[in-house]
Amino acid sequence: MTNTVNKLMPIAKCFTFGSSSSLNVQAYRFFRWILPPIFGLFLLAVIWAMIAEHTPELPGPIKTWASAVELFSDPFYDHGINDKGVGWNILASLQRVGLGFGLAAIIGIPLGFIIGRFEFVARMTAPVISLLRPVSPLAWLPIGLLVFKAANPAAIWVIFISAVWPMIINTAVGVNKVPQDYMNVAKVLNLSEWKIVTKILFPFVLPYMMTGVRLSIGVAWLVIVAAEMLTGGVGIGFWVWDEWNNLNVEHIIIAIFIVGIVGLLLEYALTQIAKRFSYE
Amino acid sequence: MEKANTDKYVQLEHVNMTFNTKKGTFNALKGINLNIKEGEFISIIGHSGCGKSTVLNLIAGLLHPTDGLIFCAGREIAGPGPERAVVFQNHSLLPWLTCFENVYLAVERVFENETKAQLEARTHAAIELVGLTHSSDKRPNEISGGMKQRVGIARALAMEPKVLLLDEPFGALDALTRANLQDELMKIMAKSGCTAVMVTHDVDEAVLLSDRVVMMTNGPSATIGEILEVNLPRPRARLALAEDKEYNHLRSEVLRFLYERHAKKSA
Ligand SMILES: Nc1ncnc2c1ncn2[C@@H]1O[C@H](COP(=O)(O)OP(=O)(O)OP(=O)(O)O)[C@@H](O)[C@H]1O
Ligand SMILES: [Mg+2]
């Protein structure tokens, strides 16, 4: 009895202490932020179910859900090189993306600074960048295979080449946007190049750089699935291909959700990091 | 070392300044000749766009004259130097650094051989001089416009410059804050004895603070129209001067120059 009373207390408070406003705020939040996304996902499921109803080959949401529950009950089994749990596949893909993306950051960000800082370098690199940037990432795969003579480094190479452009370009744009006032301060105070970079350029460029980093991780994650389909081994992309050969359509749909959710989480994590570093 | 002529501490000789713009060349300054004595306070006044900031930036070494020569302490100015500190119109503090760190950045560079404790002491002293000790750990966006401008002044003074260059230092402030800062600046300048060149568009400010007021004609090809000596005794008190005959005479001289002889044609 006392238990129920305790549980009801907060609700009672809402009603008694004239906090109709706080109730309104909650209702407002619910209708504005929570209801629409739920409704959207629900609509997606309904449309999917309707299509599945008329397409015998395509499993519906309920069947897929059941399959997902089963799949994730043991994500980390290991039955040899070509039969690993879905967890291993996700981790393998994340590792490749991490490596390719990390290399792209290590090279792309400093390069962006140099390009932004020195006009000559900017002019020099402009044609190369405009020529190479629009190339579809997968077109680089054969070159990777040729040079590295192995699938795994080739996949990492493809991630690197697709992730490096947004970081170079956004960093360089940020450096170009540093207000002349700040550069005048640097000149009048006669700051060393190191101080200019650490005390003026870096803090100012950080938000631009983080935009580049976020774009890059998005692209990298997009590309890994396709690259792995071609290279094979262990990885979420290869897993999709494997399940296609097994004609396990539930698993393919699950893979689509996994790719989407992991991409979302990566982007979210980087946005949070970017917020922490912003000076405002 | 050659002893600099104290009557010509800062010297501009036949300075021309032409900018290259997209529409061709633009002659901003023509035939500027000016000698500034050591310890003197000079104001440059003129209508907007005549080239006041350009003159200041030339002395600061941020710009190089197209023709002519500029000297400071007998040496030609080749670029910015720690003996010439600048207070910028829009304060130009770095928003990601605290007030203390903003000042420290300047001090650190000028007094490279000193220990960290000495540098920090200098920074504290400069911030105390402008009365901001209580806000020294705040970021620029957490303090008022007047306070930001004080930090800008502290940053310049902390460098112990020979010449202080101020570009409309109080332009963005309300009248009361402006008056307070003007009084403080007068005290600080009396104490430090350094030479100052201030750009302003405020007639009262020019007459109150300066030993000489340099009045510029309108651009393009702006030049020095007239130089007014202000022989009012120091220290100067704002209230007493308001009734002073000489002060009001000088004030109307400047006004007459700006609004009669070189009135800006309304755009
Ligand atoms: N970097 C530049 N390139 C081209 N033209 C310039 C440049 N800097 C200044 N000018 C021109 O030179 C003239 C003088 O500019 P300046 O900034 O010195 O004027 P000012 O007297 O300081 O004006 P204000 O009172 O509005 O600050 C203006 O017509 C301006 O357009
Ligand atoms: Mg100006």
C-alpha cells in the first residue's frame, strides 16, 4: 500500500502544486520530440509489412524481428573463418573504418592546415584535389589490391581515400576563414608560427575540422559495406553478401538496420566530442 | 647605438599609399608628412574612410607604404615590432582565451627571457592597471564591451611599448564608459610617458587627450589638412575644461575644419 502511494506521489505533485505549466511542458515535449519519430518508424514498419504481404520472398517486420532476436542471442560465436557471429563482423568493419579513418585524420588535418595557411600550396594542390575528389571510392579498390596484394589493407586504403577529402577541405576552409583581425593580432604580437597555430588557428578551425571529421566518418561507414562486399573476409559488408548467397533475406534486412544504427551512433559520438571542444 | 632625435621619434616622410583592388588601384593617402615627438600624444581625426586606420597600420608595420619612408626611433619600420603596440577598434581579443591568457600571450613573446613567475606578475600588473583583476579569469564573451577594451589596452601596455597605437579605442562604447576610460588612459599615459597615436572621430576626445590634433582631408588621396596644437596644461579635468575658453576655442577649430572646410559630401 505505502509502495503504491510512493509511486503515485510524483504524479500527485504534478496535479496539486499548480504545475500545470510543467505538465504542459512535458506534453509539449512529448508531442514535439517523442511522438513524431515513433510515428515515423511505425509508418515505415507498416509500409514494409504491406509490401511484404504481397511479396512472398520479402520477410515482414515480425519475422525479421524474431530472426534478429535469435541472431543477437549469440553474436560472438566463431565457427571458423567464414562463419563468425554478427558481432565479430561488426567489430571487423569498425576496425577497418577506424584504421582508414584514423590515417585519413592524421594526414588530412595537418595537410588542410598547410593548404589553408600557404597560398602557394593551396594553388598547387587545388587541381589535384579537384581531380581526385569526385572519383568514386570503389574505383580505388583495384589500385589498393594491386599495391598491397591483400584484401584487408586494400579495404582500409579505400576508406582512407574516401575519408581524407572532407577533412582536408573543411580544415583548409576553416583556416581561410580566420578573421583578419586575429591575424593582425598575431602580427602585432609577433607570435611564432607555433603559437599562431596553437593559440589562434587551431581553436578557430576546430569546429570546421569537426564538421569534416563527421562527414568523413559518414562516408567511411558508407563505403566500408561496399568495399567488403568486394573483398570478402570478415565484416558486415561481406556478411551481407554471404547471407545473399544463402538467400537469408531476414539477415540482409537486419544488416541494413545494423549499418544504419552503427552509422548513427558514430555520428552522434563525434557530434558530442565536437561539442566538448567548442569554445563557446 | 645612434641616439634618436626625440623631436622626430616617429617620422612619416612623403608617404603615399595605394591599394590594389579588383577595380584597379586606389590611392588612399598622398604626401603624408608627420613628425611625432617622444612622449607626445597625437590624435588623428577625419571623416570616415579618409585613411586614418591606414596611417595607423602603416606606423604599426601592418602595411607598407607604396612610396615614402616611415621611421621609429631613427630606424625604418620594416614590420610590426614589440616597441609599437596596437589597441584595435574591435578589441580583437581571442575568444577562446581568458583575459589573463590574452594578455599573457603578448607578454610571453616580448619578454622571452623571463621566468614564468615574472611573466605572470607582469600580466597581473597590467590587468590591475586597468582595474580588471576580479575578471581576469573570464572569457571575453563574459565581460562588457568597456571591459574588453580595457583588456585590449592592458595587452598593449603589458608589452611596455615605446609607442602606443590606438584605432578608435572607445568608438564602440557608450558615452559614460568612454569618458571613464579616457580619464584612465590619460592617467596611464602620464605614468608611462610613452608616445601615443590615437585615431578617433570624436572631437572632444581628440582635444581632451592630445598634445596635437592631426586633421585629415577627405579621400581619395587624403592628406594632412591641418595640425592643431593643444597647449592645455595637464593633468586635464574634464569638468573644468568644459567651461574653459581655450578648450572651447580649440574644439570649434576642429569642428570648423571637419564641417566647414572639409565637409563630407553626403553620400
Ligand atoms: N586593404 C585595402 N584594400 C583596398 N582598399 C583599402 C584597403 N584598406 C583601406 N582601403 C581604402 O582606403 C580608404 C581608407 O581606409 P581606412 O580604413 O584607413 O579609413 P578610416 O579613416 O580608418 O575610416 P573609418 O573611420 O571608417 O575607420 C578607404 O576608402 C578604404 O576603402
Ligand atoms: Mg578606421
